[in-house]
Amino acid sequence: MVYRFKFPLLAQVRERGLAGVFVGLVLLAMTGWIYLLSTMFLKFALWCFS
């Protein structure tokens, strides 16, 4: 009986792990875009007011 529940548990952990990796990559991409756009806006603002 122990071996019967072993594989679904591993599949569930693997599925949650893939979801976690996907969420992590999405958050990393979002922070990269926010950093890029904020630095571009800051350079544009400094260029306008200089």
C-alpha cells in the first residue's frame, strides 16, 4: 500500500515544483521589465530637466 501512494505524491511535488519555477521566472521577468522601464524614464526625466 505504501508503494501505491508513492508515485502520485512525487507527481504532485513535481507539478507544484514546475508551477513554482514558472511563477519565479515570471516574477523575474516582471522585475527586469520594471527595472528597465524605470531607468529609461529616469534618464528621460533627467534629460528633459537638464
